[in-house]
Amino acid sequence: MSSLIFALTDEQVQRIRSVFLSEMELGLTKEGQQQSSLLMENTFLPELPNGHETGEFLALDLGGTNFRVMYLRLEDGQFVEEDAQMFEVDESTRLGEGTRLFDFLAACVHQFLQERHPDGRHFELGFTFSFPMTQKSLDVGLLQTWTKSFNASGCVGEDAVRMLNDALQRRGNVNVDVVAIMNDTTGTLVQGAALDARCAIGVILGTGSNAAYIERVDRVRKWEGEHNGIKEVVVDIEWGAFGDNGVLDFVKTDVDKAVDELSLLVHSFTFEKYFGGKYLGEVLRQCVLKAHERGVLLEQLSERVRTAGAFTTKHVSMLEKDTIDGTISHCETVLGALEQSYSPADLVILRYICACVTVRASVLISACLSVLLQRLEREECSIAVDGSLFKLHPRLATLMERAIATLAPGRKFTLFLAEDGSGKGAGLVAAVARRLRSRN
């Protein structure tokens, strides 16, 4: 059964930590960045909120099938007013021509301002663009590759801020200045720092996964040009792709290979596919298939269970609730919804396999976070986390706390939910950008 549930050994966990650190250090050098599976992007954000941020800002959040436009008003670092509108990005727009996609985004901004703030006043805007990108400055982000359900043409290698500004100019009548671009991880770190001044790490655990942290500038050896006295900078790790170069193959199982083959972008985003919310349900389903093949689970499989995507991450959370409560009612509900017959023993085995899937996920995430904690060398550090997986899974946070404490002994840390880093965080980054620009 141990081979079925792919439990990680202590030796493997330590090797993951060692490889992760090596990949980080490679990614921070100009010479090694092409070899590393971690982009380790300089966000050019040298400061976090200081509690004095004041003003009105816009924030855009693009990363999924819904595009969000937000108005945010800050007084002394606190949000005192907010307003948001969601716009659905249909498949033809996500997969069509890039200019059409950005024209759609500009049209949404125009509509929001016309309906909510028609007086034409000027707004500074923070743009959360949750895709891998190379940043050349705080307001220049070159798209590296589309992920999730996006694959618009003519965008890879282009500056998303320039494309948005061009679209806004084509639209006309939009008095907006895009002052910062970031991904949702950077936004989560910034939002976390506004809630807790000890925060130095931001993590996304949702459909996908990524992390950002505060790095010493003298370690960012690929940074060209003047540092202008900057001591620290936020670095976007882009750890979803950790292992794309094969360095994590020693923990990859047949289950993981099957999940990868069924994904939209095969042989990419290796780390994310081990536990991301988009994939965790399929990880469980593949384990169920393996257990059935070995004659230890479910005498016959329903057509629903045989279908890719039948198990979702919501199902994982439901089954884990049974683990916490020592019950089987959620197992019965899930299998019933999948038209799957079962025995009493099947329920216990399914619950156990699901628990093992969760434990592996928590250890993989915690192995990397423990490296960041030790690298930061702070007396106490808070880790801000956003995302549906972290928020809705009934025991992932608890398992992570235990694993991090074991892997980074002596490091004081707090793991907390910092919701809406992609929205409020973007507004805060725009406010910080205003402060930085006022000094120049």
C-alpha cells in the first residue's frame, strides 16, 4: 500500500529542500537562470506598506475566467471604501488574438468607470496579472507563457502593461495610469504585510500555486543597473514550474505522470500539479484507479469515476472532513454523486488514500516554505496565504504548520489567511508605487 500512496521519506523531503535552494540560487544569477526551473523574478518592489498609504486607486485582477475591476480608497493604510465588478472572459477571448483580449480588458475598465465613477478624474492603477512574466521594472512585465485556460496569440514576450495601455488609448476617455504590475503572490505578500508587519512571505494555494518573499538585493545577482541604495526587494519565485527541468523526478509517481498527461500544458508546472486545486482531485482519482487495479478498492468502477475530472478538490476537502470527524458520511456522499457502488471497507480505504494525498501536498509545500524561513533569518516571520485550496481545505493549514515547524526548527512563524491579495494587494502596490515615484 505504501507505493500506492507515495509517502515521502525523510531523505526525499530533505532532498526536495536542497534542490529547491539550489534552484533558487541558480535563478537569482544571470548565468544560471536558464538552467533553473524557478524564474526568481525581481518585482522591483523594494518596500511594503508602511501604514500611511492614502488615496484612491484602481486595481485589476486577471488570472482566471473572471476579470475583476476594483475601486479602492485608502486612509492611513486602511481600506475605507471598496467597490468591484466582475466580467466573464469567454473562451474565444482567452484563446483568441491578444489584441482582442486586451481590448476586452480596456472595455471593462471603461464600463466600470462610466457606471461607477463617471466624473473623469485620474486614477493610478495596480494590475494583477497572474501569469509567469519577466519584470523589467515595477510597471513592465513581459509574459513568459500563458497558463490555466489562457492562450491568446501574440502576447508571449510582450509587455502586458504596454498592451493594456495601448488598449486603453484605443478605447479613449479613460484617465488611468498603470503604475504597477504584479502577480497574485506579490499582491498577497503586500496585503499580508498591511495586516501583519512581520509578513515576509506570500503564498497562493488555489487553482495553482506560487510564492514570493523578501530577498536581500546583494543576492539578486542577475539585477543589472543601479540599486539606488535599495537593500531588499520582493522576489516572485514562480514555484509552480519547480521541477520542470527534471530535478523533482525522484518523487514523481505514475499517478503524477497520468495527471500531467491529462493537463492542458503537458510537461510543465510540475510542482503545481502535485497539489494545486486544479489538479488535487485528479491526483485522488488516479490513486483510486491504481488501488482498483491492484484489487484493494471498489469491485467495479462506475463510468463517472473512470472519467477524468470526476473527483474535484472540493471532494478532497469533503473526504478530509470525514478524516477529522472520524466519520464516513462525506465519503458516501461523494461516491453516491459519482454513481459508484461501494462496500464499508471501500469507504475507509478511500478516506485513508485521500488523507495521504493531503499529507503529501502539505509536506511538499512546507518543504519549500521551510527553506524560505531559514533563508530570511528573521526573529519572527509571518506567512500570508491566499487561495481557495488553503481557505477551504479543512486541515491543510494545520498539517502545514506541523511540517514547517519540523523542517525549520527554532524559526518562529505564523501562517495566516490574507484574502484578496490579487485585489487589495494590487491597490496597495499602486499606493507604494506612488510613494516611490514621489521621491524621484
